[in-house]
Amino acid sequence: MAKVLVVTSGKGGVGKTTSTASLGAALAQGGQRVVVIDFDVGLRNLDLVMGAERRVVFDLINVVQGDAKLSQALIRDKRIDTLSLLPASQTRDKDALTSDGVAKVLAELREKFDWVICDSPAGIEKGATLAMYHADAAVVVTNPEVSSVRDSDRIIGLLDSKTQRAERGERMEKHLLLTRYDSARAARGEMLKTDDVLEILSIPLLGIIPESEEVLRASNIGAPITLSNPASAAGRAYFDAAKRLRGEDIPMTVPVERRGLMGKLFGRRVA
Amino acid sequence: MEWLARLDEQIERAPGFFHKRPVVLDLSVTQLNEPGIRALLSELQSRDIRIIGMEGADPSVQSLDVPGWPPMLNGGRAASGVEVRDEPPPTPAEPEPEEPAALLISEPIRSGQSIVFPKGDVTIVGSVSSGAEVMAGGSIHVYGALRGRAIAGMLGNPRARIFCRRLEAELLAIDGLYRTAEDMDPTLRGRPVQAWLDRDSIVVAPLD
């Protein structure tokens, strides 16, 4: 049974698109059939992060409106053949998305894939609410700072009230992905502590992704970090998070860059 | 009587148990008539047990008003441990509502959510996030951190109060009067508190 996952945050710039691409790639690298969908109509980015921007012909809106078939719009990744992308339209408006149309596309994707991962736009407007409406589970991407935490809290409230699952009285599975985590700044007390974020948001932790130059570099070359540099700290953190999504019990650590034997032996414990 | 024998055993084990204690005699487990009660009272008196009242007696006995007998009482309840309170807050004299009007929420209130319950009290088992608000016609009880806004007595009720296990509120309001985080005593932050209205100001005091 396919699982529809929404990657959301409320706040922009926290790492939704990067996390969508990295989790999607990590799951696909584990043999799962994965499609990632860009819901950010008008500000599409996922194609760039996935390195597929030069292969986009049709998009989500074309499919929703019946102008193209799903098979025409899906872009299969050149590196992992179980990974596909359904891009957003850059020229159209969010109003072109309808709930019924999205439901139809998702139902079709559920047949073909194990994981359908929706990259939500920032904000709490139509694009974001449509991206989450049909989801079975949510990954809430949060940075360890107060504005991001408050926005995530808002989004969790919407996940519990404005989704199909909530309307049916079912529980929405929610996971917290803490991104851009800087161990050095955390040690100096310049960031919110992991425990404080967890206490405020009170949803289970999926993973802690360290802040890293490697992630930025990966986005710029159009390859998810789990592909471009799987041994990096962030890459390993995404692999762990993907395993946890599949229900594996992986001890929670903040991976650090491997600088030598000591770094290999001692992963940093959660602050 | 077997009961008296057991009482004597008890007194032997704990000689000070009844010492100078005012005792109310519950007669509901007995079917004693007037001479029986008289006998029991003299037995107890001989053991130095001070009876200050009797209750639960047979209705025919209940109406008796024998001179020298302790008065008949009604509606007593078994007391639990002794309560000692330092500086008790002014006791609320809230009138009994006609029907139980209370809302219980056992999930955290997220940022952007608004709970409005004009009919009565709201109890939240969980936290109220920053950017969330709870409005109640009566009092507000938060068994968690109160980080958002709490507005009690929203339709005009100066007796409404706000209780929380951890004060980190952005705003407290009772009966239209409000207090923002900036005006709260910083030493109260993070502590369990209650807030009530004293004339025209909101008083916030720790609960522990």
C-alpha cells in the first residue's frame, strides 16, 4: 500500500525541498518506488534540486487539467530508476490546482509507487493546504529557532484539522525533521535545544540533519545529498531518517563529518 | 458487644488515638434504639471518647432530642488528611452553574488555533502554544505550559481565574482586563501559577 507523505513547514527556507529530494532519493536508493511531487506552483524548485530542470515538458497542472497524461509528465531519475519527479508549473497560478484534480492524480500515483512525497510550498495558503490534504503522513521540517518552531506548530494544527484524515476523524502520522542543526552553535547555546523543540511541538523526531556546506553544494549541482555525497554527515542523517520512515528503529544521533578515527568512533549524542 | 471489644483492642494498640479528638458517631450501621444508644454512649464515655455529634441514626431516634446527648448531625463526610495551607488565596464564591458547563481538551492547542467556549470552564490537558488562544466564559485550566493567550470570563465574569502548570503566556485576560507578558513578574515565568481579578487588576501568584 502506497503512502502519501507531505513535507511541510509553514516557514520558507527551512529545507523542505532539499529534504523532499534527499528523503525521496534515500528511499529509492533503498529499493522503494518513489515519486516526488512539487506543489510549489509558480515557484518550482524541486526540479533544480533533483537535476531535472532541462527535462521538464509537462507538469502537475497539465495533468490535473487533463492536458497531459501522468506518464507524460513523470520524469524518471537518470541515476536511480525507481525515483521519479512530477514537476510544478512555473508559469501557472496556484488557483489552477483543484482538490478533486489533485486527489485523482494522487490516486493514480498510489498505484504505481510505494511512496508519494509531496513538497509543500511555504505558507498556509491554498498550495500548502492542498499538498497536505490527501496525505497519510507528514514530515514537519523545522530549524532550531523560534520563528520556525512557531510556524511548524501552526502547520501541525492544520494537519490535525484541515486534512482528509482529520476530517474523517483519523489520526495523521506526523514526524519532526530538525534541519540546519549546527552542533557548535547548539553547544554555545545559540540555538534552541532539541529537547525544547520536541517539548513545544510534541511530535516524534524523525531525524536531525546537520547544517552543512555539502547540502548547499548538492542542491547547486542538482543531486540530492544522499546521491552526491552519501558518506557526508547530512547524507547519513537522511539515510537514517528514511529508514525510520520505513519503521526501522535507528538510534538517534547527530552525525558529524568524518575527520578521522575519533569522528568515526563517536557520533555526537543528541543535545 | 463484639464491636466494643475490638474498640478496646484498638485503644490498647494506640492509646492516644481518641485523645481529645472530637468524634462523630455514625449510627447508620447499627439498629440501635434509644436505650441502646444510651448504653453505647456511656460505654464510650467510660473510655474517654468525646462524642460531639451523632448521625445516621434510625429516623425514629433521629427526631429525639434527649438532654445531655450530643446533637444529631446530617450530611457529614469522612475527612481525609488534614489540610494545611500557607496563605490561602481568597476562596472563590462561585455560584453553582445550572448545568455542568465545561470543556475538556486533551490535546495540545497549536499556534493559530482558537478555542472559544463562552458557556463555562475550559480544561486543557496539554500545552497552549505561542500564537494560540483559549477563551472561556468561566475559568481556564492548563495542565501544561501556557505559551499563548488565555482569556477567562470572556462574557464578563470577574470571578473567573486562569490556572496553568507553566506560565509562559503572551497574554492573560479576565473579565476584559488584560496583562501582557511584558507586564508580568519575570520571576513567575516557567512556574505554576494562578491569576485572578482583584478589583481592577490581574493578580498572578505562584501555586507552589
